[in-house]
Amino acid sequence: MRDLLAVGGFRVRTAIRADCARCVGRSRGTVSYNAEVAHCFRCGWKANRLTLARELGLARKARTGSRANARVRREVQHRAKNEGGIRAFTQWRDERLRQVSGRHYALSRAALRAEQALASGALTPEEQELAWSAMGRFRHEEARLSAAFDVLTCAKASAWLECDSRIEELFEYWKAGGSSFQPRTSSF
């Protein structure tokens, strides 16, 4: 039942609790389940193992017996394996977004502080050079970082990319084991 709930979009929290995929709003741990049945105490949804397998398209007809159970188990394991790859890709993508975001934030904050310091007029010539350098680093990196954001978020009609970013291309790149994704940036 645990595997079937996971395939069905329910977030499994513990050995007996899951978040309901059918409820609207907050539904933390509202589904109680065991090896045979599951029930949501919020929306009233309920299913047994075979009913849920049928809903998910894993059982063609209501059959009982070990052969049917083995087939459902194989299909659930196959889907779980595929979902494991998608989960790993999502983690990789989220980590890249955090890296790009952190770099963008650090450079933009340094540039903002440098601009404020230059506007104050209280800097020595060496400090002014450092401030101009900080502003230049941000301006030079801004296009590359914006393009990376657009690729990782699959932006459409991006000003920073030559063509739309597609999640399939990013996924294929990740599957190939790429380490440094280079987006096709526009020429301006």
C-alpha cells in the first residue's frame, strides 16, 4: 500500500500516515493506511490495495491471487524506480538553483553596497577602485546567472536565451552526467 500511495501522489510520512493527494489546502498526515487499506480523515477518500492499483492503471481488472499481486508489485517497483531518477534530477536541479541564486545574491549585494559607498563620496581612491570592481563583477556575471536561472526554471521567451528552455533537454543533460550546463545565451 505504501508504494501504491507514493505512486498515486500521496506523500508518505510514516509507516502508517501520508498526506492526501486529493485534499485541497493543508493535508498533513490525514491519510491513515496499513498493508491493505487507506483512508483520508479529511476528505473521506478511501481505497483498498486493489482499488488503488486499478485507479493508478496498475491492475487491468479486479483479479485476486498471487500472480496478480506479483504483477502489481512489479509495476509499482518499476514506477518507483523511475520516480527515483526523477527525484534525483529534481534534487540536482534544486541544488544548481541554490548555487546560482547564492552567487547572484552575493554579487548583487556587494554591488549595491559599493554603489552606496561611492555615492557617499567618503572613499579613498583605492576603496573607490574596489567598489567599481565589485559593481563590474556583478554586471559581467548578471547575464550568465540570469541565463542559468532561465534554463533551470525552464523559462519561456527569455531575454537571456536564444530559444526556450525545456525540462526534457535539461533532464537529458543531467542523465548524460553533465557537470557544467552551458545555456545557449542570446547575443545581446
